Amino acid sequence: MSINDPLLDFDRQHIWHPYSAIGANQPLWRVKSAEGVRLHLADGSELIDGMSSWWSAIHGYNHPSLNSALQEQIGKMSHVMFGGLTHEPAIKLAKLLIDITPLDIQTVFFSDSGSVAVEVSMKMAIQYWHGKGKSRKQRFLSLKNGYHGDTFGAMSVCDPVTGMHSLFSDTLTEQFFVDAPTCKFNASCNEEDITPLKDQLKKHHETIAAVIMEPIVQGAGGMRFYSPEYLQQARSLCDEYGVLLILDEIATGFGRTGKMFACEYANIEPDIMCVGKALTGGYLTLAATMTTKEISETISHGNPGLFMHGPTFMANPLACSAGVASLELLLSTDWKHNIKRIESRLVKGLSACEALDNAADVRVLGAIGVVELKEPVNLADIQPKFVEQGVWVRPFGKLVYLMPPFIMSDDDLDYLTQAVYKILSTQP
Ligand SMILES: *Cc1c(COP(=O)(O)O)cnc(C)c1O
């Protein structure tokens, strides 16, 4: 960390960072450029990136095909309004998305970010039921430990404790929650796991528009992997009680878990799905809310006969062309085999952490590796240690986790996991 960096000083005093405080003097590093899996810092050092910039930079940084797709698009137009106008990047991306998502998912609503995609999914569910003459169905049921974004609607379905609902209690809509499943990814699911969901649906289905959950992997709310059987049961319960199922694939989508979408582990289809994060390969902010013909048509034939949402930068052509390039790149590789490679490397590299006194659990699924500690880390203390080791790892709470770009070599993966072991073994 450079001590005398006036840019950093300005930043500290004037710019908010994610979940940050102004003037708190948290460690902060200035990145000058990034290439492949490496971040180049202003002080000349370089870091191997273990985070893919929060699930998004799956092809690494500064990728020639993504760069040239964007350069080509910028020469045509960077943006044009989407009301009454359309363009090839949006059409191409929608086609690709419809191709790779579950069969019944046939329409696409583009928006700016994951949180907005979740807001849109909630509005779709409400408008669908309105169109069906069931306008009492306006509330949502979600899982504890879930994370769906930071805007108010999305926040209302995040874990009430880690999402600090108490702070916003008079503004936030109260939703229904059930305990997150405890059945592990490789295990089957017990009656006790599913009973809470069943009970809540039985009691409240007349006012519930949809169940919303992250399939298989609960991300920012705890990095928990759960059994596909739970998802199958949730699907049947939603059908039984006349409630929609929204799957938030914003973190899990585009191969990260070893399937293109995590819901494929359960062989089920959602009614509405949200994608974001890796959609543009980490180049630009873009998300999409996708749904079935049935739901789209019900909304379109209902009152007011329109879906009530329309962002200024909807389907931004630059972002869409990044999305097209990123998906074409992913599909042109043997990505499944590659994720298996990363998975086995993470298993091998992180297994050493199981022996650490401070580790509670080590788990890996696809290109996601997690070391859960017994106590929360002190971020201000531990993060500089990772940087000194030449890796970018950003833990939260008790979780030290890796989700590397898919292009990371075996050697870099080994270096990364060894650095994690090394730092954690020096922690109290
Ligand atoms: C990150 C995330 C969001 C929010 O996306 P933003 O682009 O940060 O608004 C929503 N749901 C899940 C599962 C996420 O991981």
C-alpha cells in the first residue's frame, strides 16, 4: 500500500465504497490496470485475483475478444433509448440467453444491475397475479441467509439479520422467511428441512406472489451449498400452492457452479429467473429478468396491459455487446471440463485448511471455494496480509472464499490456495 498517494487520500474522504464508512481509514489499494487474472496496483505490485470482481470477470481482465467487441460497438453507438427503438446487440443477447436458459424461459427484460433485476422479478410476479385476478398476492417468501441485492424490494427478501432489516423497519415491506435448508449439496433432504416452507405456504399462499431463492448456492448471505432435492421440493410446493418460483441466478449463473445455471442440478425450471454479474464477463453492468410466455402474456393482457418498468439505460448496446462476446466466448470453450479442473484444484489446495484450528468447514462446488472460520476475520488486519502474499482475496465475516476467473492456470490456483492456507495458519 503506498503511503503518500493523494488520490487515495481524496478517495478516503469523499468516495463511498461497498459497505464502507467515510473516514474510517480502511485499507484501500489503487488498481492501474488488470490483465488476465492479474491486478496491477499503482505501487507496481501485482495480485492474482481470487474474486473475479465479485463473480463477474469470468474470462479475466482485458480480454482481446471482449475488448474488440466493445471497440466495434463503440464505433457504431454506445447507447440509444430502448423505448420504441431496438438494436442487434440486445436481440443477439436475448437469443443467446433464451437458448441457454431452461426451456420455458422465453422472454427477457434487460436492466442495469442485479438488484434491479430482482425488483423487476418481484413486480412481474405481482403483475402476473393481478392479471389472474388475484391482486392480494403481493408478498414474498424467501430463505434466511439469502442475499438478493440492496434496493428496497430486494433488501426486503434478504436475510433479516445480516440485511439489517431493523434499521429500515418502517420503510421495508415485511416478507415471509423460512430457515435456510441444512441439507448439504451431496446429501438428500429431510422432512424437517422442507416442513417450514410447506407450513408457511399452507398458511399464507393467498397473499404470497412468489418464493424467491438463490438456487443451490446461497452467496453473500453465507456461501452455503444446499441439496438439489430441496429445490425440487420447493418447486413442487410452489405448484401445489399456486405460488411462483423466482430463482436468483445472479451469482450462480454462467457456469460458476459447474452447470450453466445452478437450477440444472435439480432438473427444475423457475417461473422467473434473474441473471447478472458474469453476464457481461465483468465488463459492464447489465442484468436480465427472464420469464415464461405464460407469465409475459398474462401481464401483457392484464390491466394496465403493460409491464410497469423501463430503465433509461435499458439494454445498453455496449453492455449487450459485451454480453454477446462473453457468452460466445464461454460457449466456444469446454467450460464444463474447465470448471471441473478448477474444482479439483480448489479441493486439493484448500483441503490443507481443514486441519487448521480456526477453520470450521472447507467446501468447494464448481469454481467456488470456501473456508468458513470459527470466528469472523478482522478485514483491516487480514486483507493487507493477502496483498503482501500477492493475491486478491476479500473475506467477509467468517468466510474466506475464492471464485477465480475461469481462465486461471493450475499454477496460479495452487499459489492462491497456498496463500490462503498460509495466511489463515497465522491467524488466531
Ligand atoms: C450480487 C447479487 C445481487 C445484486 O446484484 P447487484 O448487481 O450488486 O445489484 C442479487 N442477487 C444475488 C444472488 C447476488 O449475488
